[in-house]
Amino acid sequence: MTYDFETIMDRRGKDALAVDAIGAGVDWAVVPTKPKNGFTVIPMWVADMNFATVPTIPHEIIKRAEHPAYGYYLPTDEYFDSIIRWHKERNGVTGLARENVGYENGVLGCVSTAIKTFTAPGEKILLHSPTYIGFTHVLENTGRVAELSPLKKDENGIWRMDYEDMDRRIKENHIHLAVLCSPHNPCGRVWTREELEQAMAIFRENQCIVISDEIWSDILLNGNKHIPTQSISEDAKNRTIAVYAPSKTFNLAGLIGSYHIIYNNYLKDRMKRESDATHYNSMNVLSMHALIGAYKDEGHQWVDELCEVLSKNINYAYDLIQNEFEGIEVSKPEGTYMLFLHCEDYCKKHDLTIDELIQRGWDVGVAWQQGAPFHDEWGIRMNLAVPYSLVTEAFGRLKRFVFV
């Protein structure tokens, strides 16, 4: 490989929530406790990566930072051209223009703006469960209510949308806004074109605007292919607010900088009006240059190699769980770097609560994450975006000290 995904980075003291928050009493969801003596921390909870990003990103940031003026500025043509080129080359998107792209201070900021634009407090919004915890927080903070349509596993253990359930809930609750996570966090599904077609047909029939969170669209495992929701049909193109960012792909969450793609002028104008009213959507000049650095040719190669590394990590962990961790249910992710475990059978067989099981992991330095906030009371979410040696070390500890 051209790039290094094997070196173990020491992120301590570098403002890393995933490491420095452990045992520090930080008020952020549920933070792992410090491990017992003799165990180092393996950060597998916060959804960022423990890999050095592609060198073109710090190169662009440093080049811009060397100029000693950081005043007001305009987004450059290179910024928009980089986004347009990235989506054409990665996802086959054609016809995307500068006027369809708008800056967002994070995916959840865009979700919040859309919720406030197209719904009123107290209204229900359709989501799937398990549910990304960020969506839940946004709905709570804006006074909206989540109407959860559970994903169901088929006979092969693959998570599927329940279209009849979605349609029924939309009709019964008079829902006109839905949030789609594609690829899905935490389940890791990469929806097929046929699945998206069926979902978008339901949203069309019920006149639902769709927020499509596609922040994970570059993180594809074992050859899976992302289908942009807006590419499904002309109707899907015009009823969807799609949200992207280089942050998950290139580990840039600390720089802040997402963007939406909106083709429909009505949706675009209403979103802009709400965003302008809050004065929150202001890009950081360095985040602009970070995106430009990420979306260069080197970025394509770096992401391709990253997906190979993550596929190896996921395949190892999934096979080990299937073969040696009796009572732990897991579906093999097709995208993202998250693994979502369902531990009900194991806990009941061993007379454990899920909190006790989670604590066992924390005690030996496996800093995984509670699944209850994702709407699975028996769940655990694991981040496998760490060097392969740490994946094998973590699962070795789980085998010796946790699942015993």
C-alpha cells in the first residue's frame, strides 16, 4: 500500500475526545471508564478514525495557514469544483452544479435546519431503528418526535427496511418529513438501488420530504457500491436534501465542514432562509482548504486503500464473533467502520445485564459504546477504524476476559 494504516497513533493530549475523554467525567453521552491497571485503552467508541489522514490535507491547510491573514473570504471555485468532481468520479453523478451545493456546519446542523424549516414542534418525523444517536438528539432539541420504523433482519441476517410498516406509520401520523441514513449507521447497510426505489416510492406517495444522510458514502466494504438517493428518479432528486462531508472519510470532524446537495429550488430557498436566520452556517477557511486537499487524486487512492483495510478489520471481527462468541448476534456491515452487536442471548444465558457486559470491556481497555442510545437496549457499537493489530488485540481481550 502507498499509505500507512498500520502505525498506532498516540492521540493522547491532542484534543481527541475518543481518548482524552475516557474516565474524565465528560458530559457527552456515556463515556467509557478508565481500564484496570495493566490495560491500555483501545478507542472503539467515538466514530472517528485512528489513522493519519491523506497528506494532501495537512499540506493544503499548512499552505493556507502560512499566509498571515485570516479575514473574511469567499468560497473558491476550486472548493465547489472539487465537490462536483468527487461525486462524478466516486458515484457517477452528472449534472451537479455549484448552485446545488451549500455549506453546512455539520450534517446534524443541516438536519436541524430542515426539521425547523419543514415541520412544527410536536410533529413526528420518520426514522429507522436502530437510530444514529445524533438524529435523536436533534429531534429532542428541536421539540420534534421520532416515529421509529424498525429495521428487520432477513433469514440471512441482513438488515432490511419494512416498507409496509414505513407506509403505515407515515399515514397514521400524517408525517411529511423522513430521515434516511445511507449507508446506515449503526447497522452498516449499503442500500441497493431496488431498496431505495421502494423507499422513495413510499415517500413520493405520501408527499414526504427526505433528508438523506450520506456522510458514510465513501466508506464501502468488500466491494459494495453506494447509490446516491437523488439518483433514483427525477422525483427523488427533487424531494431529497442530501448531506455529505469529508469528515468521516478523512477523519476531519474536528475541523467542521459538511455540505448539502439540493436540486429543487423550493427546498433550497426555504433551507437558505432558515439557515440565514440563525447565522450559524459560516465556513472555516481552513476547513475549505482541507476539503480541497481531501478531494484531490491522492484522496481517491487513500480512500480505496482505507476501504481495503477496513474490510479486513470487519471480516476478521465478524468471523471471530460468528465462530467463537456464542449468543452474540451481529450482521456483517457493508459500509461504515462500525460493528453493531446484539447481546441479549449472551447476557441472559450468563445472567448479566448489558451494562455489566459493557463494563467488562471497559475494564480491559476495549472502549466500546452502549447501544441503548441507538434504540437497542441490548446493543453495543464498536468502531473498527484502528490498525489491524489493535483489532486483533481488542478481540483477544474480549475472548480472554469478557466473553468467557
